[in-house]
Amino acid sequence: MEHDGAEPAAAAAKSRHRSKRERFVGRPVEERAEALKERVYATFTGLAIVLVQHANAEHLSAQQATLALLVGIVGITAAGFVADVVSFLAVHAAFPEGAEFRRMLRVSGEAVASASVPLILLVLAWVDVIELATALRAASIVYVATLAAIGYLAVRRTRLRWWQQGIALVILVGLGFAVIALQQLAHAH
């Protein structure tokens, strides 16, 4: 009977050590959709921040650029979390507890994760490994590539014909550029 007690402990240890992808894929589909949505919001926000900073790089230090991106991403993450809590409160007439609260934190955490590579690039500029303009350009490329990959993977999962997928991807790219243009316009003034 000692063996029976060891199996749950081994299973729990294995569960704790699952890869990030396994933990994400193992979540309910609604939670994965919410987490992806948060990542897209944060990616657009981060891209807008680094594009505005790149346009003004001669007036910024690497420290300022890094902190601005960090604060912007934490801000959009906090806003998403607060929106989840407020909507839960309005619909359920109670604060989220336990598993629901942890789910909201996990979903919000996806937004912070979207800034990891761009923040690393800006920290490299901060410690004089690369130039700030180079770091901002590279961060912009990372953000655009992230959005492109998300859009491509989303379209590929559809059951549309290949040419319909192509049209859908072109529409998504166009909408993405429209969002970027609006954010640039808002941050330019």
C-alpha cells in the first residue's frame, strides 16, 4: 500500500515540471483565448511604445526607454486584470476567489511575458552592449514578428481553403497596421 501514496506525489511533481507549452495547452480553451488576447494587447502596446521611442531615440536614454516599456506593459497588464475583476464582480456580485482569481492572474501574466525579449534588448542597451536605436529597432521587429506569428497560426487553424486563409491573413495584417498607425498618431502628440 505504500506504493499508492508515492504515485500521487510523483504525479504532482511531474505536473509541476511540465513545460510552459504543456501548461498553456492543458488549460481550458476559453482561458487560452483570453491569455492570447492579453498577449496581443500587450504586444500592440509594446510595439507602439518602442516605435515612438525609436522616433525620439536621440532624446532618450536607454534607462528611460527600458522603464517606459516596463511601465507601459505593467500598466496594460494591470488594466486587463482590473477589467477582469470588475467584470467578474459586476456579473457574479462577488469578488473572484481561489481558482478563478488564479486564472485571472495567469491570463494577465501572459501580457507581461510578451515584453520579455524587447526588455532584454533594452537592458542590453542600458549596459552599453548595443546602441539604443538598434535595441529599439530590434524590439520593434520582435513585436511585429510576434503579431505576424500569432496571426499566421490563428489563420492556419481555420478550416478555410488556402486562398481564403491568405485573404484572412492579409485582412489581419491590414487591421494590425491600422492599429499601429492609430497608436502612433495618439503617441505622437
